[in-house]
Amino acid sequence: MQYLEGRKFVVLGIFLAVAVVFAVRLFHIQVLDGSYKLAADRNTLQRIVQMPYRGVIYDRNGKILVQNTPVYDLMVVPREVKKLDTARFCQLLQMPVQELRDGLRAAKIYSRVKASPLVQNLSTPELAAIQDNLIDFPGFSVKPRMARSYLTQNMAHALGYVGPVSPTMLEKPKYAKYVPGDFLGISGIESYYEKELMGRRGVQYRMVNVRGIEKGAFRDGEFDTLSVAGQDLHLSIDPELQKYGEYLMQGKKGSVVAIDPKTGEILAFVSAPSFDPAMLTGKGSGNRYMELLRDTARPLFDRPLAAAYSPGSVFKLVNEAIALQEHVVTPYTGFPCNWKLVRCTHRHEYPANLTIATKNSCNPYFYQVMFATVRQGRSPSKYEDVALGLADWRKHVTSFGLAQHLEVDLPGERMGLIPSPAFYDKRYGHHRWTYKTIYSLSIGQGEIQVTPLQMANLMCIFANRGYYYAPHFVRSIGNRGPLSRYRQRHYTSVDSSHFNAIVPGMVAVVDGRGGTGEHASLLDVGISVAGKTGTVQNYHGIDHATFGGFAPANDPKIAISVFIENAGFGGSSAAPLAGLMMEKYLRGKVAPWRHRWEEWLPGSADRFVSKRNRR
Amino acid sequence: MNQVRYSRSIDWVTLLIYLTMVGVGLLNVYAASYSADVPFERVFSADWSGLMAFNWFKQLVWIGVSVLLIMVLLVIDHKAYDTFAYVLYGGMIVLLLVTLVIARPIAGSRSWLELGPMRLQPAEFAKFTTALAASRFMAGINLRQQAFKQQLVLAGITLLPPLLIIASNETGQALVFGAFLLAYFREGMSPLILLVLAAAGLVLILSLLVPKLWLVGAFTVILALVLVLNPRVLRHHLPLAAGVYAVVLGMVFGVDFFYNNVLQPHQQKRIEVLLNPSADPLGVGWNVTQSKIAIGSGGLAGKGFLEGTQTRFDFVPEQSTDFIFCTVGEEWGWLGTMTVIGLFMALIFRVIFVAERQKSVFGRTYGYCVASIIFFHFCVNIGMTIGLAPVVGIPLPFFSYGGSSLWSFTILLFILLAIDAYRKQDLVR
């Protein structure tokens, strides 16, 4: 029996061995391996994202331009769709059967168990029409969402639009926070201020049981965050002026940009042809977008920012300012209008001084002004001399905000072009070009390109006698004021005294007898306007009409640039349009005797071109 | 000297461990069936039937009944267990047969007897009756010296109830009877049987896991090595070696047949899940996956009482009965599971200690049976919740919710304590 008693230890050994195996195994899965903890959280935690209220956009007067309205997306969970009566469903939603099939297929590809949108942007009345019948269609549900709605028919280009995030965007790290079905600003201010407008999403963690039924907040909401509404934007746009500008630009291609020179705030931003911003929101926006995209007049093209034109005669002012700064001319320098070097636009009095030359926009005069600037004898070689001179000249020009981004708060800004010596070296070869090659620059023609926005900014510089604030739309984000860079003055490399010497010539252009810009004159209502007309030769046909100016000349409150494509002489269309705009802004109304202008200006550009000039 | 009181002679250590286990079990049954939607305060306003809707309250009632049972068991003359062992066994066999005939199938098994509102599983009670009968038979023989015939009778006594239980489609409860081998081993059964069974089990598991050809190759190499290294085997025991080799190969190839033709689909799946738990986590693997997640997410100290998300949100099926260990693991962490394992070890070791101090073979064998049965449940139940054993529907003794299970284990344990209590009285007398 002694022998058998020993077996007790064998039995106990077996018991103990199993207990040790369990202890080790349990230590492993409970203490060492953290993956089970994550798995438990994945089981029970449901992340609910709360979309914030997108910021509202106000105009200069504090009136709402863009707000949020509820719309409804019809969602479908493919797995739950049972015995779908396609005919009745399509009739109810008034959609083609093919569209339904394509939509269902796309939803199935995305996920069989997750909801994806089938029809987006149903309005409240549209929802009411289908809601009661929806119960007959399992697998379909309605998800409310906030969409943009517009209380204005204007400034589509500046406002931009909001659309669903695209698959290509989602691949970029910049859009890491977005998921399919989210909406974001696609263009304009909506896109530029996306971060501010969007606000912060709230996340709530809910615990669900095995059947997905909610069982309350996770840890009493310790990790939950509330959504923070987006910040409101206050634009500097004057809605009346904007509307007026779009009205005057009807039927034409071109742009009007008006800026308050004292602050850099953009007052009007017209890109013609324009469209109603509401076209790009709501049901059917995709089709309407394609329509706009196919339009040969390119209404989606944001001309003030992205169209680059030669500035024409307006640029003579810049050349003059640089020549004065370089002390190669004085305001009292006279040059003959000799037609030998370059033709002048018309016969006029002898340009005995700067003011007379400016008033008549004398091409030979400014040819010689720029010649004096770039050919100062820095080198005995004429090739070397003009190259050095052009480099210095370009330095001055770029200080006027040209050939660079002004950093306006809108995406898609173009830089324009101010040619450098390297540019001509590349085109013609080193030492293969002289002043005769580049003289067009003296009258703002040739390779030089500026955007209408840069032109308007140029007028701000002359209005301020030598400095500018970067133009911008948003004068206040929430109540924080504009972005800090918009409070910073940018000085040109030209002393303000030289601008004072030029402005009388600009006033003479508009208010002087026989000035090229006399149609912009507001002298009859006691406002002195300074400006300069331009007639821009281009490769696309009839000259573009331009006008740049500001008013009142002594205490400027508005600076403006007008480009009208293929409208010929700047004095006959761009100048009166600018005059009306400035009067509208400064007086709030237009003198009755100018109503004929108001009636005549909207319409095709053809009417401004004399038959002789039509090619 | 008849004045020796039970309070002195009953084994207080076992009783204390028992009460602790039942108490901790009740706590976890409460947690497992706890729902935040039903506040505890509602208990005070509930009537009897309302109270009986709470699993934990029912368990409390079952515990109360168990206490009564314990009193009855201790009062009964200890000689009765010896004397009526066969009668009880016979009655049990009849009950199993009756159950087999009249029981309605519940979840595929015909093992539940319905008595009014109550449901009893006779298989639970087959354990202690069989243990009594086997011990009684053991007391009359000497297992080491007895003829083969006696050993067959013992095997018959042990195997009859599980066969009836298998017939009622309750395989898990039948497997428990394998635990008797440990008790028989203590009483002199050849260790060869345990070794052969262990080897056979190993071969079976290997056959499921390893490609057949490898196994055949490995066993052939082993046979060759044995024959080369030990020429005596070649000379004298060649038929035996060849026989073993043939049986092993037969098993390797027989496993497929057994797996595909003998096992039922749900049993096949359980084995499949054991071998590869991630094969089908949402289907057959669900129980094991969720059970492991529950226990594994408990960490060192657990999520806290009533804070187990897996438990509260019904991710673990059968969480108050067969998977009660998940609640322990999730809410009390590794410290909790160690406590439970410690309690079981303490109980089993104590039972062995009590068994060893019995003067009679009957008492000792019965004690070993008790320890082995509890151990088997402990082993398979916890093993399945942590993915070490196939999912076999047997409860965790004293912890799992359910009257039949609690009562059968209580009876099993306290018959031993009753026998043990009278052991001292015998001495005194």
C-alpha cells in the first residue's frame, strides 16, 4: 500500500500542472497582450461624428450673404434593400431607372452594410413628397445635412462654392480629416477659409451592445468633444456696388475690381460673365456645373485673379514714377511727340511736361521716359547697359506688387509677368537685344502681363502715394479682424513725392479738357477723379479697353480697375463704367444725366468699337 | 461520548472554501446578468415572481436549497451512502433511461426533465451516484490483484451512465466520467492505461494538426530507431512493436473518418475552432473569440465590478452559465482569475487531503472521485473560455448559474464531508 500512496503526488501533480498552464496562459492574454483590450473597445465603442455648423458669410453691411439650410440625403444600405419596386421608387423620386441602378451599384461597391448616399440635396418639400412612402422601401433612409444657401445672386467667383470631397482629394494628407460624403469649400472664399468656416467636428463615443443598440455614453462622456461651429466671415464687399458692377458688365467679358485704398478691402469683384452662386448648390448642381464648364465665354474663369492682360497705357504711370525716382526726368521734362520711334494714338499738343503727356497718353513721350531709365550709361555697351537698366527697372516694378502673388484671400491667383533681362536673354540670346527690342514695355504693351486685381492694387498705390495694403475680402474672421498680413503696409521703392507729381496728370486725364478719360469725370457732382485709360493690343482680336483710377483724387476712398475684353479704346467704355462705379460707391447714387450711360453700358462689347476699328 | 458535535467533526476548511466559491459565484452571476436598465432598487418593490425574474435571485434561492441539502446530507447516517450506493446507482440509471424517453429536446439535447416550473438535468446527478457505486465496488476488490472480470465490471459501472448521457446528446457531461480514471489510478489501476490514453490523445491531436505523411514518416523513424537501438525488442517483442505501430497508423488515418463520419457537425466545428480560432470569428468561432476578448481585456486588475463591457453588452454568450469565467476575467482581471484558480486548487487539494485520511477504501475512492470530477469541470470549462479546450457545454462548479449543477456539486462534495465527519465518530465510538 505504501507504493500506492505515492500516487497521490502524481494526481496532485496533474492538478497543479493544469493550474500553472492556466495561470501562465491567463497572464499572457490578460496582462501581456494588449490586443484584447482594443478588441473589446472595438466591439462596444461607436464613434459618432457631429458635423459643426458651417460659418455664415456676411457682407460689408452685416447682411447675410451665405447661410446654411437643411437638406436631406437619401441613403441606402444595399444589404437591407429587399424586393425593390424599381418602377414605383423611380416615379416617386422622379429619377431615371438607369440612374437608380448605377447609384445602387456604386453603393454596393462602397459597402454592403454601410449607408451611402443615393440622392443628395433633397429640399424639405421634396422630402415631404417621398417621406411617407419611404416605409415601403426597406434599406432606404433619410439623413439630414446642412447645405449652403445664398441670399445674393452676385459675386459667385469670390464666394466660391461648397461640394462633396472627391476621391482624389481624400488621397492627399491635407484632407486627412475628411471622409467620403463630407462637404468642403471647393473654390473662392469657401475654399480659402475652409478651416475657419468648417469649425471643429464633435466626436461622441457611445457604447453599443452586441446587437448595436446604444447603451449610453462611454465613461460618462469623458472623451467626447462637442462640435464647435465654424467662424463667421465678414466680407468687405459692398453688395450694392457689386450688384451694380455685375449689371454694368452684362454681355461682356472682363472684370472690375474696386478696392478701398486706405485698407486694401475689396469693395467689388466682378468677373464677367458671371452666374448665380446658387447654381452650384442643391439638387442638380452637378449638371449645372457642367453647363457652366462647357460655356465658351468661360463663366467659371475667375478673370480678376487669373486673367493676365498687358496693362496698356495705364502702365505709363509706373514707368514715370520709376524715372522720377531714378532722377532721369523731372515732372517738367518735355519730350517731343515725334512719331519716329513709336506712333502716338492721336495728334495732340506738345507734351511740354508730365501732366500734358499723361493727359494725352503720349506714346513717344513715355518711350523716351523709359529709355532714360534703362539707358543711363551704366555700361559702354548698349546691350549691357539696357540689361542692367532693365534689371533695376524691374526691381522698382515688382515693388508695385506686380509679377508676384498679392496674397489675396482667394485661391488661384496668378502672378502676371514683368520680363527680366534673363527673360529676353532666353528669348533673343545674350547681348542680342537692345531698348528697341523691348520698348513696348514703356507703354505697357509687349510681354508684360498684370491681372485686373494687380491693376486695381496699382491704383491703390497711386491713391496712397506710394504704398498699399494687400487686397483682401475678409475684413473680419468672427470678430478677430482680418488676417494679420492684411494690416501690413507695403511701400514701393518710389518716394511718395514722386507720386504727388504724377497725380495731377491723372486728374487731367479725367477732368482736364480733352483728357482721354473724360467720360469718367465726376466733376459735375464735385468729385475729382484721377485715372488713366488704356487700350490694350492683344493677339485675340480687338483691343481690350482698360481704365484704372481712384477718387476723390485728394482723399481717395475707392480705387478701381476695369478691363473690358475686345471693347477697343479704353476711354469710351472702361472709363465711363469706372466713373459710374466710383460715383455709385461715393454718393450711393448716380447723377440723373448719367443714366444714359447706365442704359448703354450693359450689353455686348461690340457697341463700343467704332466700325473703323472692327477687324 | 456521543456528544461530539458536528461543528467539531465537519471539515471546516472545505466548508469555508465552498461558501467562498458559492458567494463569489453569486456575485459574478449578478454581474453577468446585470443590466443598467434594471436598477437594483427595483428589487425592493418586486413580488416573488418579479424577484424570480432575476437570475442572481434564483441563484440565491438555489444556494438556500443547497444549504438545506447540506443539512440533510450531514444528518443522514453515513453508512447509508455505503449501503444504498447501488440502489442510488440503479435508480439513477432508470432516471436516465426515463429522461431519454420522455424528455423534450432542448437545444438539441434530450437531457432535461421538466417538473412543473423546474428543470432538472439528471446527468448532473449521475456523477455522485456513479462515484458512490464505483467506490462501493472498489471497496470490495483489490484493483491490482483482481481478475480481469472484476475490472470489466468496474469499467461497466463507470461507462453505463455516460453512454446513456451520450444517447441524450449531452456529450460534455459524458466526458466527465473519464475523470474517474484518476481515482482508479490512485487505487492501483495500471499507469499504463493513463499513459496509453495520453499517448493516444497526443496522436489524435497531432493527426489533426500535422500532415499525415509527416506523421507516418515520424512514427516509422521512431519504430526503426527503437528496433536498431534496442535489439531485444527486435528479438522478443517484434509482434508487439508491429502491433503498436499498426494501431498508431490506424489512428492517424482513422481520425479523418472519425472526424467526418462520427462527430456531429457542431462538434466538428468546435474542434476546428480550437485548432484555428480565427477561422470564422463571426460564426462558430464567436463564442471563443468573444470569451477570449472578455477575459483578455480585463488586464491585471480588471475593469471593475459591473463595468465589463463584453459582459454587460451581451458579447459573450451563455455568460452566466458555461462562460461565467469571462465575467471574472473581465471585471476582476488576472488577480480575479488567479483567485478563482487558487480557490479551486485549494478545494481540490483539501478534498484529496480529506480523502487520504479516510480509513475505508470506500471513503478514499469517493474522495478521489469528488476531486477528479471537480478538476475535470475546472479544467475543461476554463480551458474552453481561454481557447485551450474545445467548447464543451459543462459548467464551472459552484460558480455557474443553475440549480442542477450547484446541487449536484453540493451533494457530491458534502457526501464526502458527511463520510469524513463520521470517520471521527467511528473512532470515538
